[in-house]
Amino acid sequence: MPYVSLNPATNRVLKTFVSWDSRQLASALERIRVAQAGWAACGVAERAAPMRRLAELLRTRVADYGALVTLEMGKIQREARSEVEKCALACEYYADHAAAFLDPEIIETDAGRSYVAYPPLGTVLGIMPWNFPFWQVFRFAVPALMAGNACALKHASNVPQCALAMEQAFRDAGFPEHLFTTLLIEASDVADAVASHHVHAVTLTGSEPAGRKVAAAAGQHLKKCVLELGGSDAFIVLDDADLDFAVAQGVRSRYQNCGQSCIAAKRFILTPGIADAFLEKFRQKADALKAGDPRDEKTDLGPMARLDLRDELHRQVTDSIAQGAKAVLGCAPLAGEGAFYGASILDRVTPRTRAYHEELFGPVALIIRARDEDDALAIANDSHFGLGSSLWSHNAERAEQLAARIQAGCTFINGMVKSDPRLPFGGVKASGFGRELSYHGIREFVNAKTVWIR
């Protein structure tokens, strides 16, 4: 089957690409292996030089790459440009700090000298999603490359033009030929790629079912695996929160990228003293968001990435309404061509409703009313996901104590959950395992090698 690049704002095909066969995959992985061997022999300073050029190139081409992201997956233009700029920041961060992260760690033992070195593993296969088609790739590739690895990218089948544009960008920045390669393979061929003796580790950002399959394949072949899976992030608002600020940040977190983000605020858990006031302020701001052409700078809400994703979201919404949830805003597809869904709010979400238990990957906010602070924390943890979370309160010290009880890979207090190259990123429970970014991320795909000298 071909890769199909489709404009979700019009539902029209832009371009198709023929998928590779097994011989093309094997040949590409062999070329990547050769490139990695030479790259691993380079010092970290040598690796940093093309990484800095890549940052400059991204900034030079930010408008072009942003337009491509908008065209291929529907992200509004200002968000698309910000995504590309964030990739440039990651390049600079690791160019500046990789040497320190990879320095041998001296350990005092009975040896004359002993230390831990961090050589690369080899080739890292990255299986990446469409929702942040540039950032998700750079988030794994930049630290992996700075550690001396090669990167083989299996991108989502609906963003092939983004995938190939990134491959060309790495080449234009001066990285060795084939060191970063896009594999135009089907999802059914991923297991063969994982099994290849030229692939040494795997990282996936995607759904829980995809994560289980990839983890099983990696485990079968005893290969290192990092998974960043779904999330149904809790946004806990306490009675003493600054409501105007919390509402503004909540609307931004829930509806940016048309709600298609694993770390978007999805479950708004409200304590009794502020629940009604918060909901009304939130409704007003969400209702003011302008949906439309993602190329229009005045647009706040673009289309979802595909019609089938919009249709599944709507089934989750209608099922939840039938089970007792209340539609406060939207909760319906928008008329016309394209995969548009209006900014939506579901109130009175309870354990009896489908939305309480599932991730809603689109512009639908869930309102869950808690009895008190302890109940709010219990609700936050009553999920098989555990990616991000946020807690909103005027008393930051008290909020920090409460945050310690939240089961998630990160908790932001009075701030919107986001990924940052300086901080580790990842989840617990069904949100995956392993970490990206920071020094934790670069050390996921190295061999922590003990050296002991008499």
C-alpha cells in the first residue's frame, strides 16, 4: 500500500509514495550501519558542528517547514512554526551539553582507576506519530545522534513529506549520508525492522496498542526499548486557584494542536468551591476559539488530522452523553469538507461514562467534579495512564505536597504541561517507560560500560 499525504482541511490527496519492499529495507539498514560506524568514531565536538548548522537551517526554513506541517496534518501555522523553532532549540541544547552528559563518570573502587563510559548502542529505530511531525522526531533523534548513534525513522504514514523533508535537512546540515534515514515501510514491516541485526534499539511514540506490539517485538530480540504512549492528563483546580489564569492555561493546553497531544490537559478535575465558576469561564473562552483554515493566521482551531480520527472521537462523545455526561459546548463535527470538530466540553463525566476511562485525542475537555482535594487526587490516579498532570493552587507549598501523590511522569504546579529539552519526559503505567530529553534521554541509548583498571 502507498503512503498517502492528504490535506485534512480539504480531505484531498496531496501526494502518494510507494512503500518499500523487504530488499529496500535491508539495503537501507546496511547503509545506515556503515554510516554509524564512522559517526561513532567522531568526537562529540565533531558531532556538534552539523547539529548547530541544523539549528540554523531550521530557523532559516521555519516558514517552509511550518507550511508543510500545516498542509500535511492540519496544525495551524503559528503552532507549526513554533514546533520547528523548538526543534532548533533542542539541536542547540544537545550541541552545548552532550559532551558533559557523555563524560566518563569516575567511580572510586579498589581499582587504580574505574569509571563508567557511555559509548553508543548503534542504530536506533524511531517509530513516530503524526501529531508533532517534526518535534517528535527531533526529540529522539537529536540526543541519539549526539551520543554517536544512527537514526532510522519509521514515520506515520500520513506525513511522508515531513519525514522526507527532515531527512534532507539532516543531509543539508552536513551529517553523513544515510546517518538519518526515513524508512518508507508499512506498519506490518516494523517487526522485520526491529528484528534486523542492524537495529540495536527502538523508541516509539504512539498508542498503547502500538506500544505493546513494539515492546513485544523488541523483547523477543532482546533490544532496548523506550515507549512514550497515550495520556489522559489530569488538570486539577483547587478552591484557592487563580481561576482566570488557570482557565486561560487550560484552554490553551486542551485546544492547541486541535487537542491532538498526549500531554494536553484532558480531565479537568474541579473541587466544589470553584467548579461552576471555572466551567463558565472556560466555556466562554473555548466558545471564542475560531475554527477554520489552518493557513489563516486568525484561526485558533484547525482540522483534526484525519476523518477517521474525528469520527472515532465523536463516537466517544456520543457514547458518553448517552451514559450521562452533559454536552456544554460543541460535541459535534463541523459542517463542510475537512476533518473539523468544534471546541467541545463534556460536563458530569463520571466512571459510568466512556470518556472517563479513555483518552479523547481531540478538542474535547472533560469536566469531572470532585468532592474535595483528596477525592481530586484519587480521581487523577484513577486512570491506567500516567503521563503528565498539573495542579492549580495559590498555595504552591501545599500544592507541591499534593503533587507528590499524583501518579504521573511529570506534575506541573500552576503551569501547563510541556516538554522541555532540559527536563526528562515520559510516563508511568500505560503511558510507557523510559525517558526522552535531558541527560536521562541521551543515556537511554548508550552502553553504560564499566571500565576497571588495576
